[in-house]
Amino acid sequence: MRKQLVLALAAVCTVLTASAEYRAGFARMDTTPPPGIPIPGYFEKRVADGLLDPICVECVAVSDGETAALICSVDNLHLSDPFFKIAFPAITEATGIPRDRIYVHSTHTHTGPVAWPRGSFTEEENRLVRDYVGQLVKKLSEAGCAALADLAPTKIAAAKTVCTGISAIRRYRMKDGSVRTNPGLANPDVEGPLGTPDETLQVVRFKRTGAPDIAIVNFGTHPDTIGGTKYSADWPGVVRKTFEAGVGDGVKCLFLNAAQGDVNHCIRNPSPGRAALARADVHFHMGRAVAGVAMGVWDVCEEIPDGKVRGAVTAVQLPANVPTADEIKWVELFDAGKKDQIPLGGMEIKTLTSPGSRVRTLRNGPDHFEVLISSIVIGDSIAFAGLPCEPFVDIGRDIKAQSPFRTTIISCLTNGAEGYVPSTKAHKEGGYEGLSSRFAAPTGDLMVAAQVEQLKKLNKKEETK
């Protein structure tokens, strides 16, 4: 295998030096592990006992003829720092692409395998997890090599539209003044949602010569429609499959989930048809809806200038969400069996009192955390802005509004997994996400500022060439 990777890389280097023409390539690898691995995403343990649809890695390689970058998407809840400490060097060794031009996104499916061992797992479960981690690193490296070997001349086009009616704010103001996440669609105590979903859908089209076109589809909401104990890519997998089948001509599709920390599929007051959908069918409806809207603009994507491929990774210091005296008191009441004395309910009390909760882990600090913000840009036209967290939709909106790039693609859980980052306003309002976030209220504004500054610096580099 090592010899094959070296030969593939040598062939890619020949292609890159032979022409300065802009190129793009695609690869997909099936990374479905065997049953027996825990599935993260809920407050209770689930162990996979089967498969609904394949768990995959996709990779799009882009090259300006001199510099290349990799944009990858993984069917997973998230990939943590320990994983990337292994994965980044391996991908660079296999492909020759440096760390600042490797962009690895998790779609956040809640029916994907966990990707790092845990102390709460059995010895056999952790053995399977370690095997999966090794295979996933290998597949990411192989996908990078295969996408580079697939490079073909391309023109770039993009379109922006909206996909309505499938994403909803999941945080609500209750009639008693409290804030609840997922309070129940029929809950009579709901006053109204706190915000509006970002229904923007973006498509980047690589119109290749002598090879099938490539699509990157970008839309944001939680992939948590299926539940259960069987592996599935959830609705993002349906997006890819439906889009590729609908467009035809061998087109390939990679999906990037946008800012999605406070949105999901739970629509209040849905249409009768939507309300009648069985849970097992919701992901088909959502995936087909997103794919259908993307197909609707596919043929009218507007060509835009290409340019130098550049990437950046910036370390940002963010304040820790140190627990308050009341929060510490509530955990102590819970541990003493006095749950009824805690003025919280539902997901809020669960996240506050769980074994790995923020209150328990940050009781003694630290005061700050360092996180890494990532971007890949193409000329002065397209930017891929990767946040290593689950950002609220207003964070994505603010970055896009302030970005100097014509098309800015936001993706959550990119090159890291730092948990929820509410907007500063939402953090102060309260709720499950703010209670669980290890970052304090100003973090939303700080993260927007850091990402925008990174994009502006990358844009200036292009302007000076």
C-alpha cells in the first residue's frame, strides 16, 4: 500500500507541474465499520447492531496548477483533537498536502460510529473503535491520493438559493420565561422560537473537461432524524445519493453541513403530510428536499474566476464557561438525590448533571481554551470557512455577511470538535447548548471576528499577487 501511495503521489506531482490550468478531482471511500461500535450523540449509550446505509468519506481536491488543497467530508458525529493528531500527519505523508490546506468536516450524523476510545466502553468496544480509527485515517489518506490522481481541467461556478420548510430553530422561550431546547412539538407552554433558521443553500460546481462534474452542496441543520442502533449517514447521505442520481452523467457530490447548532428537523405546526411522516422517512424527505433545491440551480450556476489556492489555520484564545455558584449547587443537589429542587428540566438538567458535564470538568478551570479556525480559499471568489464546533446559525450568517469573498461556504465541525458555540445573544438567553458549552458568552462574537479576519488576510494575499 505504501508503494502505491508513493506512485500515486508521483503521478499527481507530474500533473501539477505539467500545467497551470485549474483542476479538481473527487474520491469516495466506504468507511463502514463492523457492528459493535458505540454510536454517540445521545445521553444514553447505543451500540451499533447493523447498517441502514454506507458510512463514507468524500474528498474534493482542488489545484491551481502549483498549489493543491483537500476538502473532505466524513459521515460522523465529530472528530476530536486526538484523532486529528494522528490523521493530519498521515494525510500529509500520503499526499504531500500540508496541514493548512487539509480541510476535514464531519457531517454530524447521529448514527455514525464513535471515533475515539472512551473509559465507559468495554474492552472489546474500544478495540473495535481503535480499529475503526486506524481504518478511517487510512481511508482519508487514500481518498486524498485518489482525488489528487483524479484531477481534471475545470471551471468553477456557484449558486445560492433557499431550501424552506425543513429546518427549524429548536430553542424556545417558554411562557414562564425560561428557555428550552426541543420542548416538544405539542407543548402548550411554548411561547415562541428564539430566532429564525438560515435556509440558505449554496452549490459550488466544478465543470470538468473529460471527467464528470463535481458538486459541493452546503446547507445547515442537525442530522438526527433516524435514531436507533444502525449506522446511517442520515439525510446528508440522501442528499448525495439523490443529487447524483438526479443529475446523472456520473456527477459526484460532497456535502458540507453549515452552521447548525440551534436548528433541527422538528417543525412546529407542520403540514398534515409532514406530520404524517414516520420517523424512518423524515431523513428521506429532508435529503430529497435539499437535493431537489440544489438540482434546481445546478444548470444555472454562474461561472466565477478561479485563482490561487490558499489555506490557513489560526489559533484563537476563547474564554472558558466556568460554572457559576448556582450551577455547582444544582449538581450537588442532583448528586444528593434532590433533583426536584433544581429549577431546570429536560435536556438542560441532563447536560448540567451528566458525568462529563461542563460543571464537573471546569469547576477548577482553566480560564481559556485555544481552538483552531480553518479556511481554504480559491482566488478572491470562493472561501470555505471551517469552524471546529457546532455554531449557531447567527454565527454563520455574520461570517458570510462580513466575508470579503463572493461565495463563503460555512461548515461546522471542521478540523476539530469543540462542542456548541451559541451566538453571544443566545448564550445570554440560556438553554441546553449554553449550559453544555465550555465557552463563555462572548465566544460567538470572538469566533466570528477570528474567522472573518482570517478570510480577509487570505483575500489580501490574492490581491497582492
